[in-house]
Amino acid sequence: MELEHGNILCVSSNTEVVFCKHSLNCNSSENTNASTNQNEINGFGLTIFKEIYYTTKKINITQLSSVWCLLNPSERLKTFRNDKNYDQILLQQDQNVTLAFGSLISSSQFKCAASKFCFTKGPNSIWNLYFANYHSIPIHFGSIEFLYENFIYGNNLLIPANTFIGQYAWHMLTSVGCQIYDQIVNDDILNNNMFYLLNGNNNDDDFVYYIFERLRRLTLSSENYFLQLLHELPTIRNNYYDSYLHSTFYQMDMVWTKYVRIPWFCFTPTRLIIKPFKFMRSNRVFRYISNVTQSMAFVEFRDDTGSASLSKELVPFLQHYLENGFWFADRHYIYLHHAQSQIRQKQFYFYCEHEGNMTREALEAWMGNFDREKLPAKNTARRTQPFSSTEATIEIDKKLVGLIPDLKTTDGKYNFTDGVGQISSELNLLIHESIGKNVNDGDYISSVLQIRYGGCKGTIAVNPLLDGKEKQLLIRPSMNKFECEHQMLELCKRSLRRHLCLNREVINLLSYRGISNAHILVVQLRNILWLMASFVSNQSALYVLREKILHVLPWSKISSYSHLSKEPFFHRLLLTTVKNNLCQIITRAHIRVSKARYMFGTVDEYKVLKEGQVFVQITNEYGSKTVLEGPIAITKNPCHHPGDLRVLEAVNNSYLHHLYDVLVFPQQGSRPHANEISGSDLDGDEYSVIWNSELVPTSPNPIPYDYDSGPSPKPLNRVVTRNDRLKVISDICEQDNLGRLSNIHLVLADKFGIDHEKAINLAAGISQELDSVKSSQHPYTSEQIKQIILTADKTRPDFMQASGYKEYQSEKILGKLFRSARRLSDTFKNLFLNNNNEIFLDKNLLHNGYEEYIDSARNLYKQYQYEMLEIIGSYGFSNEIDLFCCIDSHNMKANERSDIQQTAQELLRAVFQNIQKNFHDDLVSLHQAKAKAAACYYVAYTDTNDKDKSMLSFPWLFASQLLADYSVISEDEQQTNDFMENTFISDSILNDYLKQQLPSLINLLPNDNQFTFMELLEICFQNACATNNEQMINHAEMLIELLIKTAKTIHSN
């Protein structure tokens, strides 16, 4: 569709066009070759016209209200204003402008974007918008291209601000879209309030930012689409002075050194979206720049649907900003660099030289000398090192640092110590003390650290033999990436106890290696049983919650409460946790496995391990240690080649007992085992280590893929320049095909087998694509990828749930897992996720005298509620349950999940500590403490706010006082225990169920015909694994369904 001279829209035949009456007026009364439908949509009060044109027709478009604004004008676009109400935009003759318009709801609705990038879509194209689709609102966009001189009129939305923060806050709010725009333009009182906020004599940047950020937050909440901004201003002002300035959230924001907030810009081809300051972990560069908030910016690039996948046509759009930077307010930001995890997400750091008080060149020189790396891709990767998210620990003088050689194979091809060094236990304890660990009071002390030091990166493993020596930190050449004088040891990550979940790739490898379908299905059923048992067993509920939610609640105190799964707060936590984990199992085959963990890899420095051997010592939560012995399965994600999963022998050796919760590889053999496993090294790769005998293959290890067999890229015969690096970045962004290739591999493995030539060749290609950020070599062209897709045909296995393809039922293990999990998930959702979650009071928790403390408790509750809502809103969570479970945040990207979990956890701990301190301020006895805790319980559980604002977690901060006298075993709990653990006999209800539904199980019962529910399930599991009998899998599924139904019955009473 094109808009011709005189604002005439030319519509092709058989085109459906939707216009919003409040924004555009379609005059087609004279058109007899059109059908018109006028109605009101979804109660929003906006009337639309939907017209279908059967013949080509020209329609007059008449503007009715303030729905157009200018974005990102190029230097060739001249603007000048005639009066305060209108912008008059004069386009030069060769200036192209793209106008996007839609029916009702698009946040970028009615935007006139003028830039050098004009991408038109074909006729009748539809851009899917989540909100519109959810409410069944048709959205139709047309590209309108102005080729001649035209005037576009729109109401003036320009309100200048005195400061950068003021301008940033203003544009952050107006980026929301037409909901904000129309109110400000058409409400003179609101307009004057905004002007005064931004230009008043007592301009306070913190106050201004707070006001505009809260208005934005309220507008974007689902229940406030038509929020009246003017009505909200007084409340927000009062909250700032009465609550925010005294909040723990504010105090932490002022003093934290581990985290920073920097401006956040999102560029699309048609607009610039300003987001609230990005809250993120700090890094070496941020710590060096004194005014990082003013000088740095977090910039991401998206297409107009919000996707990070930029088509080839949009690469010039990205290149333009990387080469030229951009202006915002009076600041010019230029591209500085990025962290390694950000480039595939098209996220970068930009820098303002004026605010940073040094040039980009000077800042890059401070980072280090990278000139010795002549390969552009590797040089670019090296420069990401100072931007790794790290925590500063202690400065280590270079006189304490020694250089030791790498240990290589005799031919020099492979390196056994690639990326790993050593540290004394004394220095390791000092590092842990610097990050707040109490080394004398039982805090976990890691034996391997992933670090950055000067120009070095990798891991360092504790070596007690270095204690008291001159050199207490030993570095290898493979760790040293560039020259740098920086002496602060920076911590990226440390070895911990990390539970392992299988995924589709690992499952495919296990199945290929001979692990039966029944064994893998049983592992999944045990995972689902573990989740479902939390609704009928207090102990199971504790296990699930302690593992799955943020580690902030006093579980040792809460554990004395006898019917945890029915208690409203914990029941909501369980519902969300179970729902989320079931979703992960269905969509990604993320299956929790007992006797398996993620571990850093390190090397045997004592040369006591032989080829084919490893050392693994695990700890439990109480600190006791166990050395594993026997065969264990090891792999590392991503793993696509049949040889990426290896079975090695775990052995005990006293020389290595100082290492725990890590995987120790030998330094002997023809090739490092780490390199055999997905081409890995020891600089921070985390391995999947499985010692569950049901999942350890007994078949011989396949020949591993030679990940170093490809041609090496040729370095330049000169120093790598900035232009070289920009070309590398553009190339990576243009040819980022890793996700597509991995999905195609799943299809090929399902159709032909993981050892088929097509799958093996693609596995090799995926490895090269993964390494392309360092090699700049991509295995396939776009045309070759299309040919690979064609080999996969036009059908997809059901477990992929791929839209746009014909689906078939996969008979491989992933298909069986998918259908089994979906069956149980559907049962759970049908029974549990549609209830009202009624809040009830347990009168056993209302201690004598609690009424005296109601007012005090209510004041404390208001403080807690405000603090919690600040954290919830800051991260984009919906409510306290999503916060504790750390899911459903619209600010959470895949590469940021762990950072958000860590920062949210620290904020919660600080809030809890402050609230607990205030709780005890006016108490002198245990009796008073119990009464006040009960009052807190009463206040929280009788709060009439909507459930997203109520804080049922509040009284559980005082669990030791609230549960001080609690020792009641309810009838429901007794019923639960009876079902899970007590013995059933021949005349029991369960026995009757077996006779009716599962008669084949009767013959497998004990001779005395007495059994527990868990014993019955174990009979199914063991029989299925022993005989590979999938009928027993079906029986187990039916029993777990019975457990879910029983749980629902218990919770309904």
C-alpha cells in the first residue's frame, strides 16, 4: 500500500484494512465495491472500521487526533514549528519516510519514522502483536512511502528538560506509546505538571526519574492500560518522600559497588525505545570509570517485533550505530565493546567521552594491549574480557604470581592444562573473606575459582602445597590473553553444589549409548513424582522449595509447620514452582537427576590419575564429603556428536582430597578427555557429571570428534584495527545461525538417528558455528542452510511443538518423554491451576495478646510491602511469588537469569534483615515477640489488596516466633502421611483401584498383600527398567495421576 500525493492511500484488491476511528478517518462512503463493519472491540471504548475492498480503490485519509510523532530524524530531515500545537515536518524531495499504523493497541502505533533505513513489507503483511493476538484484535499494517514534498502535521509533544536525567526520564515515559502521548497532549493540567517537573527551580534528578519511572511502570501493568496519569502523580510524589528515600532498596542502590545502573537504549529500524536504567553486575571497566552511570550506556538492537534475530537486510541498520554512535539529549555515545555473552543477543556497551573525561582510545589503552593477537575475531573476543561480569576481591602483587608451563601431548597438538592455574589455600580464604564469606563459621569455601587477573582468564584450583611459598598464584601461558597491569583478582564464578538437569541433547546421546527408553522415562517420572509429592508431603514440600526458590527464607524454622503444602503462601509457591518445572520438562526435557551435578573441570597437578580416570569428591549440604568410585558419564553442553558423551572411571586418591565438587581430569594420555568432550577446555567450562547407575552407559566410548581438524584462519600481517573488529561483529550478527542449526539437528536426529551421516556432519557444523565468534569462520552459507532444512522435510516431531509445520508423533525417546510429561502436566493443570487459592487463617498461629500489636504490625507490613513492590517492579516481576520463584520477568533474558537471581536474592536478604531489626525494636520478652509475630500474620493474611500486592511472605520472616508453640498435626497431614507412607491392605481403596484399573500389577505385589504407595511405584519403576516394559511406565503414570487427584482432594477439604 502506498500513500500518494495528497494523502490518498492506494489499496490493492481483496485487501482487508482496519482503521482506528479515534486516530484515522476512512471516508469510503462512495465506494460501492467494499463491505464495511463498524463495531466496538473488547470494551476498550475504541470504535474501529474494518473494510474489505474487492477492487483497487483510493481512499482519503484524514487525520483526527495527535497520533503521529517524529522519531530519529536524519540530518537531511528539516523540522520547524509554527506554533505550540503542531509540528510541521518538511521532507526534502529524495527523503523517504515509513509510516506504520494499526488498529488499536500497538505501542509503536501511529509513529512517523524518518531515517536512512526504510524497509517496506509486501502488501497484506501482518505483524503479530502479543496484546492484540491475546485479545483477538486484528492488526493490519501498511508501509506508506512519501516520495515527494509533503507536510505531515502532528500535535507537539516536545517538553524540554534542564538535565540529562530529566530528558531520559521524559523519553522513557513517552516510549510507552499512544496511551501516554494522547493524555499529555490533550490534558493541559498534566502537560503543565510535566513541564514543571522537568524544568522547576528545585529540579531533583532522582525525584524526576522516580516519578516518570513509576508512571511508566503503572502504565505497562496489565490492569492499567488506560491509566489516568494526572490522578497518580500525588500518590507517587508522597511515596517518594514518605517511603522511597527511607527504603532499604534506596539505601542499597546508593552503596552497592558490585552492581551498577546505566542508561538502556533499544533501537529498532523505526524507533528508539528508552527503558529504565539497566541494573547489572559490575565489571573491570565500570569500576574504573568514576561516573559510570553518566558515561556508559547499555544498547540493544531489535527488529520491530522485538526479536534479536536481525535479517541480512537489517545489518546496515546495526552497522550505522556501531560506526557512528548516536546522540541523545546533549550526549554523543559511541560504541565501546561488549561482553562475550551479549553479542549473540545484539547487546553492546556505548560510551560518552565527554562524561567519562577521557577518550575512547585512552580508555581502550587502559584496558590493555591486545596488539599481539592478529586474528580479528580473536582480537575482538579478547577485548570482551574486561567487560565480563565480575566481583572485585583482593589485589595480588605480581611478586606473588608465578608463571608455570602448560602440560601438552608429546606432539604439542593438545593441552592438558588449557586455561587452568593454581592458588594457595591461604590466598583462597582471603578471597572468600573479601566477598563476605565467614571462613571460620561454616560458609562454603570453593576449591576452584573462575577468575580474571590482568590479561589472564580461566580457573584456578586450590593447591595446599603453595601455602607459605613465595609464589601463591600460578598462571599458565594458556591463561594469558593480552598484556595488562591490572592486579585486582576478579571473581566470575566459583565451584558450588549445582544440581543437574538433563536436556534434549544429552538425552539423545544417552539413548544412542544404549540407555533404554524405560530407564530415561523412569528418571523423568521420578522428577515429576518429586514435584507432585510436595502437595501431599511436608518433607517433600520442603525439599522442593529449598532447592527451587531463592535462598532467603528461614527453612529450618518453617519446617516445624506441619501442613506446609496447604498453607496459602507456600501453596502458591509450590503451584508456581511445579507449573514452571513441568513447562521446562515438556518444552526442553529439563529433567532433574539425582546423583548428578554440574561441575567445573580442573587438572590433576600431581600426575596420579591415568588415562581414562577422573577424581570426583562431592559434598552434601551439611559439609560431609564422599569420593565417587566406579564408572561415571560426562558430557558438556552443547553436545551433538555421538562422541561428546564419555564414560570414565572415577577413582579415589588421597593426593586430590583437597578438591571437591569439581571434576579432576588426568594429565596423561594421547588426548585430553576435556577436549574429547565437545572440544572443551578448563577455563570455566561446566561439565555434566552423572553417577546414577541407571544413566551410565556400558557401551564402549565412540571415537570423539576432532574439533581442531578444520583449517585455521589466517592472522593479519598487521595490527587489528577498529574497522576490522566492527566487521567481525557485523558478520557474527548477520550469520548467527546457532539456534536454527541446533533445531535442525534435533529433527535429523529424530528422523535418521544421531549417528546418521547427516546428523554427524551437522554436529560438526554446529561446533564450528559455536566457535565462529573467535574464528570468524561460519560453516554454512544461507543457501546451504536452506538445503539442510530441505533434507529435514516439512514435518517436525511432536516434542518440538513447531508452529508452521506438519507434526508427527515421534517414536524416539524425546517423543515418549514429551507425551508422558504432557499427560501428567495436563492432569495437574486441570485440577490445580483453576482454583481460587483462598486465603485462610490458621488460628493456631494467633498467639495470646496479638491484638495489642495490630497497629505496630500494620506499619511494619506497609514498610515491607513497599520494599517488596520496589524489587518486584524493578525487575518486572508480577508479584512476590514470581519474585521468589524468579520467573516471568519481562526484563529477564536467558543470558541474564543468574545475575537477576543473585541480585534479587541479595536485595531480599537486605530487606529481610532490616524488617527483622525493626520488628524487635519495641520488644523485651519472648511472649511479646510471639504476639507481635502473630499480629504480623493476621495483618498480612487479612490484607484486602489484590493478590499481586498482598505480601503473604511477611509473617514468615519471624517464623521462629510465629511457630514457637506450634506442634499441631492436622487430620489432613495425617491423611497425607497415610497415603504416602503407611501400609495399604487388601481391602483398601488403593487396592480396589488396582483391581479395576491396573490388574496386571496385582501379581507383582508382596505375598502378604501389604504395601505402601511408594513401594507400589517402585515396583513399577523397577519392573519397567528390568524388562524395558513400557506398559509399566503407563501404570506408573496412572499412579502419579492418582496421587495428583488425591492431593487435590486433600487440598479441597
